[in-house]
Amino acid sequence: MTSEQLDIGGWKAQLRKGAAEFAVLSLLARKEMYGIELLDALSGAQGLGISDGTIYPLLKRLQLEGRIHARWQPSVTGPPRKYYSLTAEGKLAVSAMSQAWTEFRSQLDRLAGQAGELNAPDRDLSS
């Protein structure tokens, strides 16, 4: 079986699920945003796979958890927009997530690098 034939869709879905909250909070740490604006910013990160069907339930959950605040604002180009911003708890959460992500990534990169060395075609494992 080649790597192209290997089905890792479930694994990738779990990665996306875990990263979505961190991605949204990270964007809101920069500035207040409304839903479509968040989706547009996240669309550049194709691997995250966040759509309007996933963003709004996530925003609702984050609001219920007290990590974000939402407010309605009239729009000159259409219906009112719901803007989201971080609460004090949200700011603490994104800071802790950022630190945890840095540590996690560093360890995973180290382990993946070691695995890559073991799988290198020119590596002599007989010694």
C-alpha cells in the first residue's frame, strides 16, 4: 500500500477538530471579527476545513463557555452583523493554547524528525 492509498481521513478530521478552536481564538486575539470575516480569514488555511456549518456552532460554544463575547452591529451594506471578541478568559485561553501548541509542535517535530531519519533510504541500520 502506498501513502497515496492510505486512508488517514479520520486522523486528519481529529487534527482539524482540535485546531479549530485555537485558530478562531487566535484570529480574535488580533481583532474583533464577524462570522463571515472569520470564515474568510480561515479559508486561507485549507487544511482546517472550517465551514459555516462548523464555525457558528463553535462560536456559540465559545460564547457559552465565556471565552468570547458577541454583539450585534448595524451594517451599511446589508443586515446587522454579529461581531465576536475575546473576553478576559478567552485571552488567557489563547495564551495558554499558544504555549501548549509551541511545546506540542516542538516535541512532535522532534519525534517526526527521528522517525524520518529511521526511514531514510540511505540509512545503514546494520551497525
